[in-house]
Amino acid sequence: MGRGRAKAKQTKVARELKYRSFDTDFTTLERELRGPEGHEVPPAYADLAEEKGADDAAPPTGEYEDLRRSG
């Protein structure tokens, strides 16, 4: 069989991904991406972490608001 079946399957999958509603738990995702609470900075990056400081660890909230609205 030719391209017809493959294209039909791709179309079906694309529609399913496009129209299916996802229940994403962003709190859990954020926790997973941040890593363990007591993690240490690798020695190779210690000077950068010291230079940056703990206050700069989280991005400012207003900086990304425009990106969320435009997307």
C-alpha cells in the first residue's frame, strides 16, 4: 500500500494532538524541572552561581507575561 494509509494515520494523530485537552499539573512540572530542594551547584559552576547570587535564581514574573499572551 502506498502513501494513503500513512498520510491518513498522520492526519488522525495530528488531529488528536491538536484537539485533545491536556490536564497539565504545572506545579508538579515546575517541581520536577527545578530538581531536588537541597541540590548543590557543581564545582565547575560555583563561581557563576556565586556571582549571580540566590536572589537572581527565579526569573522576574513580568518578563514572561508578554510571551504567554502572544503565544
